[in-house]
Amino acid sequence: MICQICNKNPANIFFTIIVNNAKREIRICKKCADEKGLANPLGGIPFIIGEIIFGMAEEKIKEMDDSQVSQKDIKCEKCGLTYKKFKESKLLGCELCYETFKQDLKVILRRIHGNNRHITAETKNSLSKDKEILKLKKELNEAIKKEEFEKAAHIRDKIKFIEKNE
Amino acid sequence: MNELFDVNKFIGKSSKWLNGNGKNSDIIISTRIRLARNLRGFRFTNCPVNKELEEIIDSVKKAIVNSDFINEMEFIKLHSISDLDREFLVERHLISPFCAKMNTPRAIFIGKGEFYSIVINEEDHLRIQSIQSGLDVENAWENIKKIDDVLKENVRYAYTDELGYLTACPTNTGTGMRVSFFCHLPGIVLTKRLEEFLDKWIPAGITVRGFYGEGTDAMGNIFQVSNQITLGISEKDTIAKIKNVAKRFVQFEKESREKLMNEDRIQVEDKVERAKAILQNAKIIPSLEFMSLLSAIRLGVDLKILKRIQRKILNELMIIVQPAHIQKFKGKKLNELERDILRAEIIKSKINF
């Protein structure tokens, strides 16, 4: 049996995870197990589990109608992450990506969590929206005064994001 | 806070959460909660900008310096220590293998007794972790909440009301919370009832990770159970769900051990005594073999076949005979055979059969 990660070495570690009552058998070699942090049974929750869960969500997405998931080549304005790279790495590049890939994330999040709205028992949040925007606007004026335009653009992005999302 | 903190200070000290004291610690080794957080306005570490990452480390440092935690925290810049030192921290469950291999600016705050830690600039800007011995979700939650609250007052988290905490991977979006426990299940594995148990008793939204199959107890019969869902379920409900699942594991494992002792007592005693004989006499012990033997010894202690051994020592051994720990202990790089020989010696000196 060949390792499912490198497809090269013989697999000698058998690893099973159960996600949503679906069993996944993973057969891997010692080298890949070490690299992915799977060799240590007491190690943290390995990244690969995230990948598997994500992968399962994606499999379901593929079965769905194309109209539900956009295949457009979109790119995040702030961090430059493309949809293709997001699919490959399973990781977003910045908080604005949640806005950029909003339509697709709605589907992906629902597939992963069975839900796409946050629920919390907590109400305490750091600064109130108005206060925070006021503070940022002050910082923005100062940056412009000092001709630190890169910083100013950065702050302006933050303000935009807060106004839109909270 | 010691800026020049040296990883070497940990050698010979064991993490306090390994004390083997908590509730149900004959079955549940430890309980862990981790929270994933990102700072507003900065790119995630998937699209790293080193200047921003440095800024993040500085702002978290500032938050900690101004808090009550400062006196009990150690700070280590992970990009300025050696590969072996990072491996050492991986073995202590303080950083992930993923974090050990990155090459961007990142750091860790380690709390007293290693009960909690904050890793900065791993997959997310912040990964806050809290570990307790045995089944103890309450204290793990209480401790982690204190740290989260202090940070929340000092830095701005990427958060929206609709989606909660915005994390790099959509599998963590929402609460950003992963609650997990490690459990030792020799009874369920030896009675071959694992599949039956998982099918019947484990609800959806729970992930079980373990090594079994051909070489059954090859990896020490240790399983990790965690919540899978972080969006659309509150922190409180997640905790309740994991506690409930943990209780099922404990109950089923207890029943299985009773069944074993009633039906196969002599085989169990034989297994335990054989493991003891090997650990007492062998000159070379590879790490995988050790995990398997340790499982038998632990079962022997739990079933009172071995009466003199403390569980705490067994927990500690799991950590200190790992490759990087052995090399740090010896103070030099060792090849596999040298490590296996030293492992056999350390085990003999630690376990009082």
C-alpha cells in the first residue's frame, strides 16, 4: 500500500478520523506522518484534518449546480489572494477576503458547519463601532498630515471595512 | 518577562498539566481548548508581510506587558531559535509542526506550568491555548477566557456579527474555538468495540482521531476527540457537547475494562507483565514500541495489576523520551539508535516497578 500523501513510500501508519459520522481511512508513510504532525498521537489537531473537512465540503460543492458557486477568477483587492489560490491552500489571505469571496464562502461555510451565521453567548465586544471609527479617522488625518500615504491608505481600508461589516 | 528566555530552561521540568490528577484521569489524559483570532487590518499569515507580522508581535507584547499575566509569562521569538528547539516545543504541545516549519516572524508566550500559551503568527495571528489534566473543560475555559479578554481590550480582533471571528481557514470561522481531549482506550480497542461505539454513540459534528487498524495498539491506544463545528454554535454549547461526549467515552471504556477483566483476565495480566519485563530489561526502545508498551503499563496501573507506579510518571515519560527531548537532555544531536538506547535508560531510571 502506498502513502496517500506522497504517493511514493509504502504506507505503514494507518490513521482514521471520523467526521460527521463519515469514516476516513488514511494510510501514510512515517516521513509524511512526521511532516504533517501525525506521528505523535498526542500532537495538536493536525492541519490535515482541516484539509479533510474542507475537502469533504468541496466534494459536495462539486455535486451542486454551477450557478450556486461562482467559478469566476476573482482576486482580493487587499491581499491579492486569487480564488484559485484560496482553493489550493484552503486559507484566506485577510479579513477582506471574507467580503471578496462572500458568495462562495456562504456555500463553503454551510457545507463545513451546516450553518453560515455566528451564534455566541457573549455580547461584550472591544470598542464600539462609532468610537473605533472616530479613533481611526483621527489616525488617518495625522497620517495625511505627515504625508505617510501608505499608512493612510491602510487606515482608510480599515474604516471602510468596519462601516460595511458591523 | 524574560526577553532572553532560553528553551533550555524547560529541560528536566515537565508541564504541570501532565500531573495525572484531574477528573477521570485514568481514561482522559488531558483537556485542551484553543481559540483562533486575527487582528483587524493586518493580512493573515497566508499572505504574509513581515513588517505587519512584527507589528502584530509588538502589539500583543504590549497587551501582555500591561496585564497581570506579565509576571508569569515567558516570551520566545520562534524565528530566532534552532530547529531542534522548535521541535522540542512541538513535542511539548506548545507549537504545531506547521508552525515549526514556517520561516516568517512568529513568537510564543508560555504561561506558568504551561497551562496556557499564546502563539503569534501561526496559521492565524493568535492561537491561544489552555490545557488541563484529566477531564476539566471548565478550568480550561475559565483560563483561556481571561487571556482572551485581556487581549480583546488591547487589540482589535477581526470580527463581524454575522460570521464571528474571522479566521484564515473557514473550518475555524465563528467561535474560532476547538475543544478537545486525549483519551486512552485500551479496553475499547482490546474488546474490539471501537467501531460499534463510534457508530452508536458519537453524534455528528464530532471528530475522532486515532491510530488503529493492522497493528491495533501501535500508537498507544490514544485517541483525540474534538468539536468540528465552530459556526452557528455558541462557546457554551460546544463545551457542553464535548463534555457529554467525553462522559460517553469514559463510561464505555470503563465497561470495556470490566468486560476484559471478567473474561480475559489472564491475557490482560500477561500483556501488562510482558510490557513490564521489556521496559525493565531492553537496551534499545524505539519510540513507537514505547507508546505501545506504555499503553499496557498504564492499563496495568489503572487495573491495579501494577501498584507502585504513579500515573504522573507515565504521562511525563510520554513527553520526555521523544526525539528532541532526548537530544536536548543529552545536549547534542543523536542518531536514531543512540536515541533508542538513551530512551531505554531514561525509562529504567524513571519507572519504579
